[in-house]
Amino acid sequence: MARIVDISREPDYMAQALDVLAKGECIAMPTETVYGLAGDATNGLAVARIFEMKGRPRFNPLIAHVGSLSMARRHGVFGEIAEKLATAFWPGPLTLVVAKKPDGAIHDLATAGLATIALRMPRGPAREIIAEFDRPLAAPSANRSGRVSPTTARHVAEEFADTDLMILDNGPCRIGLESTIVKVLPDSLVLLRPGAITDSELGAVTDLPVRRPDAMNGIEAPGMLASHYAPNAKMRLNVTECPQGAGLIAFGDGKECERQAAKDVVNLSDAGDLKEAAANLYRHMKALDARGFDLICVEPIPTTGIGAAINDRLTRAAAPRE
Ligand code: AMP
Ligand code: MG
């Protein structure tokens, strides 16, 4: 049985977490994006356990989470641009892909043998744990590979019910979508995954163009497989008339879609607020899925701001599965 530890009620949570991590085992920890399955990024066995627990393909590299900028600099090459981005957005929902330091201690398994490394400084208790541990933590989302990411401790417990995983509970994640991932090059930025930090914010801070990845570059065009974040139900996007008996994920006041025939409607944001919608997305997908719908329809969601990231996740959730 997975064990949920409420960090607001259990003052001892830090010592417990450090103890588990020091043994090379994993914990689930809250971050502002989604809950992560965290293990010592410098310990090959700990990293292997993460891949195994998630059933994640080994070619899909993990993000190393750091507790400070100086910790990040020990493992990645931080030039002027990376420094600017880290100063502007850390701690926060931005992952920087930079050249890996040859003498850095992050295990090759975590970076899938690449010459680059993905680094992020999360906000809140996760950062404090990493700073105390004094070593980076590899922490992909705490779900089985390919499925919807967890935004509450209970979601994690459902994914890993048959394990003895310790899950630190800090309530629902504030942002609710995985971090923006950007590869830092000397003359441009490559957006590998959209998230809460948008293209225009990245451009404004660096004065550099923000490009999309080349389709031919394999893992660089995110290890992010076409099908990902997938519920059991089939997903249909940009629906303007919901078919009879389907579950409907609505957005806003209903002017865009005929909702009458839907069997069950959940609204990402009645007020049409994209940030609120992002925070609710996975919770609502999971809720409709748990009700056993064969088909979940989704109303059109604007692509502005964090809307680009919402649409990215929905497109992957709706993609044909292998
Ligand atoms: P997550 O599933 O949230 O842990 O996502 C991690 C994602 O980060 C992977 O799917 C990759 O797309 C990306 N990533 C991690 N390390 C690298 C890297 N060195 N180069 C490019 N992308 C990376
Ligand atoms: Mg994930």
C-alpha cells in the first residue's frame, strides 16, 4: 500500500524523505507542475528504479531537479543565456536543456546517454528536500508511463497502489501541467515542450528567437511520444456538438459547443480562465475516465498563453495509441 504523508501535519516528513532517498529508493513529491517520482539522480540504481516503476522506455531521459543555481552549475554548462533564464524563472516551471558537464555526477541512465542534460529548480518543499539532500533528484511525473500525470497525492496513490511508495502530500499542484522545456543554443532557443512559461516570455528575457524542434532530431523533438498523457477513453478534440452519451470536458460559458447530449459535463473553467483550466485538466480527465466513458469530448480551447500547453497535452492524449 502506498503511504500518503501530509506535510502540513507531519513535521518529520523531511527526515523521512531524506532517509528513503539515501537508501537509493524513490519518493513521490509535490511540485508546482505535477507530482514527481523522485530518486537520487547520481545513483544508477535509484534512476533504474524510476524507469522500472514507471515502465518508462530507457531512451526517454529524465529531468534532474536542483535545489539551487550553484547545484545546477555543477552538472550543466551555464552560459550567459542559461543564467538569464534561470535567474528570471527559477524556482519555477521551466526546464533548461544545456550541455552536460563532463565531470558532473548525474548518472548516464538519467540522461539516456545524451551529451545534454535537462535541469529544473522546482518551487516549494521539493526544492527544500533537494537542497537538504545536496544532490539532484531525477523526478518524472509520478504515473505509469504514457498515462495522465498526477496533480494530487491521491492520483499518485492510485497509480502505485500495489507498492510501498511514500507520497508527500502538499495538496493540488498550482500549475497542473508539466514544465516548459527549452534547449539553450547560442543564437536561439528550441521549445521542446510547451508549458506555463510561454514563448514570448522566453523571448523577452533573452532577446532570442524561440524555434520548434526539427522533426528529424529524435529524442530532442521531445522524448515525448506522440501518444502520451492518455486516459483509457478515446478522446475527441475541438468538439462543437457533443454526441449522445459522451463525457464532455467543457471550457467557458458554452457558446462554442452544443452540450445538450453529453451525459456528464465537467468544466475546466466556467470563467474561461486558461490558468485555471490548466490546473484542472488532468483531474477532470481522470474523473471522466473513472466514470467509464468510451468517448471523452473536449471543447475548443484557445492556444494563447498556457493554452498552447493545454492543447499540446490534449493532442497527445487523443493521438492513436500503439
Ligand atoms: P518528464 O516525462 O516530465 O520527465 O519529461 C522529461 C522530458 O524531458 C523527456 O521526455 C525529454 O523530452 C526531455 N528531456 C530530458 N532530458 C533531455 C535532454 N537532455 N535533451 C532533450 N530533451 C530532454
Ligand atoms: Mg510524464
